[in-house]
Amino acid sequence: MNFERGLTASLLCSCVATATLLLVTTGPALAVDLARPDAHAPIGVMGDHIHHEGEVMLSYRYMRMHMDGNRNNDHHVPVDDIVLPGGTYRVAPTNMDMQMHMLGAMYAPRDWVTLMVMFPFTVIDMDHVTAMGQKFTTRSSGIGDIKTSALIRLWENEDNEVHANAGISWPSGSISRKDDTPASMGQNTLLPYPMQLGSGTVDLLPGVTYNGQSDFLSWGGQAMGTVRLGRNSQNYRLGNQYMLTGWASALPSEWVSTGLRMQWRQWFNIEGQDDRLGSPMGVPAEDFVPTADPKLRAGKQLDIGPNINFLMKKGPLKGTRLAFEMLFPVYRNLDGPQLENDWTLTAGVQYAF
């Protein structure tokens, strides 16, 4: 926990220090060209750009993350080593698909600040196998945690821009989703932590974002954190999260850009536990299935993948952006056994007026 709190303090201090330095050195503001397909970061990056005063942007994103197999530290763990008799658990997850539909809106009341809100709807399907070889699937779906942010310009010149990300995640997502399992005897029972839709806490979303352009290239980077405030109504809190990403894009034409993005993420274990998970078949939940163990939720991962942006320049769709991105892991290290992420797809449409 000391290490986690140290990272939290370091991230916050870095954002404050960067803001202070850039505000001191601010010169005349000259806009980075927004009328290019690469003026926005890859679609998987949120809060990446500032709008002009009075401008509104509406967006829709579809995100799908696929997990297949389990990992402990940096190596794969077969199911037979997780469930009895070779392992210690009665049930093991085998794969999971998470789909998210994200509606977003941005509005710039001034040139130096853009306000943003994101409304997620999440669908999670997780497959399992029992020690007796029985297979089953659980599902949860609904509204996730709504996020609001202010993007505050810190510094800008003709080809570069830096802004602070100051966000809050609100606990609108359920932490009480239930479904039927073989151990529940036909009754819906509370699902473990990865199947819940929210954190149950108010979370801070601090960060800083940089964008740069030349005639035929663009690049950028972002550092973001998720800092949980207190514990939720069930006396636990999800672990803090940290993300660092960088991207570069080429501009082969005035209406399309292609690029590559790299992303590092680290997340920490749950503090406390949800006592409602109970003791299925007389076995403590954390010993029954790994997903119910709050000490098996931490991990870190490095992803890399391609992206493409299209910007409609003429006709009735003028100003509309279509964007696609795929990310694949090149390094994963998990407190396991824990399901491992195999790929993440993000597609979206954005329209500014």
C-alpha cells in the first residue's frame, strides 16, 4: 500500500509541477490544426484534445476486450493447475468478453477549457469450468460509472499543445450484479469483482496530455491516473490505476491518418472485501474461485497496436470522424491466477459543430 500511495502522490505532484511550469512559460496561443484527421489521438485515448470556444462534439465509441486463459506473474496457467485436484479452487474462469458502448459529449465554453462527459453501458460475459468439468457462463450488463472532466489548456504554440485532465468518476455503476451459478442452487447470487459494473466510490481522474504536429506527422502522449476516494458501501475499494501512453501518426492524405500507439497500464489489488460474496458450499468465496479473491486483482501490461482515422471533408457528413484501433499485449504480469487480456478493439464516430 505504501508503494501504491507513493505512486498516487508522484502522479499528482507531476501533474501539478507540469501545470505550474507551463503556466509560467505560456506565450501567445496559436491553435494546433484541428481540421486534420490526426488532430485527434487514436480513438482509444480519452480526453486527448481541446476544442475552440463554443464548439460542441458528440461521440460514440464501441470497445471490446477479449480475455482467454489465465496467467500468474508472467506465465500462462492451465485450468487443471487452478481447479481441484491439481489446484486449490472449485471453479476457474476460462475466458471473458467485455463490451462497452460509450456516449460522449464535449463543450468548450472558452478556448482554454473544454468540458467532457462520458456515459458507458457495459456488457460482461465470463465463462467458467468447475472441478467436476461442468461449464457455465455468467453475464452482467448495465450503466457503468459516469465520468466528467475539464480539459484545461496549459500551454500552446503553433505546433504543440499541452493540457491538464481534471476528472471525476461517479459511482453510477452497480456493485450488486447477480446471476445463476451451479453453486447457487437455481438462485441468483452476487457475482465476483470483475463482473461488477462500477467501483462504488467517487474516483479522481488526474492527468496531463501533450499533442504535437508537423506537416505530415503528428504525435502525442498522455499520463492518467484513477485514484479511489475511500471505500464503497460494502467496505471495499478497487485498486488505483495508472496509465501512460504515446502515439505517432502519418498523414498520407488530407482525409486519412494511420498510426501506432503504445500503452502501459498498472492496477492494484482491492483493499477490503465484499462480505456479501459469502461461502459457497461452505468454502470462503476467495478460496472457491480466484475472481472473488481481492488479493488477486493487481497487474501490469504493455500494449501496442495500429490505428486509423478518417475525416469527412465534404458532403452531408463533413466534419465527421471515423476511427478504429486494435491493441495487443506484448507484456503481461498479473497477480494470479487471473484472466489475461488478449486484445482490445475500439471503434468510434465523432462529430463536431
